[in-house]
Amino acid sequence: MLAIGWFKTVIDSGDFQTMISRHIAKSWIFVATAICAVIAGSAGAAEPQAWQLGLQEPAGSIAEKATSLHNLLLVIITAISVFVLALLVYTCVRYREKANPKPSRTTHNTVIEILWTVVPVLILVVIAVPSFRLLYYLDDTKQTEMVVKITGNQWYWNYEYPEEGLAFDSYMVDEEDLEEGQPRLLTVDYPMVVPEGTKVKLLITGNDVMHSFFVPALAVQTYSIIGRVNEAWIDVPMGAKSYYGQCNQICGVNHAYMPIVIEAVSADDYAKWLATAKEEFALNNMPVSTMLASAQ
């Protein structure tokens, strides 16, 4: 009783209430700061954020369609999980030993057996329609405006612009060399530069072990395999922005140190970059296989 009385006195005291108010205020300040940091950080870059929930903001039609499918599947799987849980709870309560001292010997129920066969089939059909629509949409790589060949190496990426006759390697920037505002483990010395509002065909291959070209915001993930060229495409939306990704196929000791940066710039800035890149990264001997692939 003495302890309860002491605790009540402490709660009623002004000092305690002031302390609680300060903690609440600090908590709201922390939440507001975190929200502002996320908004500010995502304004000019598509990258993972601290305390992020869900997918990155979709960029381009592929990412928008993939996010829409993801949201549909989330609703379906949540509904199934809730239904199964409710059914399990009902069964445990309704058919517990105390309420049923004499257990039922029922072994078959025609209606239930038909339902648990037909309903899952209907659910799969509902899922299959948007899934196949998205798969066929991803497979159309013909109506593209430019081509970039991407080669995965241990542990860096090589970007080749066969139509422009240039190629360059892209390495991660070490932590001690980062400038202010550059994300750790995601910044590279030479990003893949593309003009905004452009549909880009990606020819992805490997030079050693298997890698994976993965940029979440653009919803592209394609394996790079030695001796094989995989095709994919992205439609970069309007707006100057940097899209970050990483190799997500375990490819060796430095697997975590081969990030991907796709930098979307305006048409004028791309023309300026291209003029400089042609002088710095000129490709004199372009492989025949690359020229044939880009011409398809």
C-alpha cells in the first residue's frame, strides 16, 4: 500500500508530468525528423531508407504494374490468413473435448470438399490474369529507344553503349572517399547515364561467376551469366534522378561491394555527357556479338 501511495504521489507531481511531456515531445520531434529525412532523401534519389516499410516508390510503368500486383497479392494472402486463423480458432473452440465428450466420426463432407477444391482454383485464376499480363509486358523489348550492354564482373559492372561506341567500368566508391550526401555502399565512380523519359533495352551478361542486375525502384532484376545474354528493359520516367541497386546474387567475397547506379538526366545534359564520354570511354574494337544483339 505504501508503494502504491508513493507511486501515485510521484505521478501527480509536476516534475513527473513535465518529464513525461518532454519525452513525448522528443518522440514526436524524432518521428517528424525521420519523416522529413525520408522525404528529403527520396526527392532526388531512389534508394533504401532508414526505417523503410514496403517497397520503394515505383518509377516507370513496369514498377507501377509490379507494385499494383504486389498490393493485390498482399490483400489476397491477408484475407486467406485471417480466414484460416478464424476457422482454426472456431474449430478448437467448437469441437473441444469439454463441449464434445463424444467425438464425431464424420469422415467426408461433399460440399466442403468441393469448396476447398474450387475456391483455391478461382483464387489462382484471379492471381494468374495480372501475373501473365505483367510477364508478357516485361517480354516486349522491341520498342526501345536505346541499348546498353551490362556485364557483371567480380566485383564491378561494365556499361557499354554499342550504338555510341563507348564503354566504361563502374566501381563502388570507398567510404573514406564519399562526399556529403552520397550513400554508403551505393555510390559509384561512373554511373550508367540515361536520358529521362526513355525506354532502354538492357543486354545483360557475365564475365566470370553469376551476378544479378537489380534496381528495385525500376523493378528490374536479371541474372548476368557468362556466355549468355539476357534481355530486359526499363522505362525511365521524366525527372533527373539517381536510381540505386545492388547485385543480389551471392557472387563471392566482395558481393556486397558492387552497387548499381542509373542516373537519369535531361536530354541536354545527356548530350553533354555523351560528348565527354565518347572522348573518355571510346570503344575502338566493339565485339561483333554486341553489335548483332543491339541491332535486333
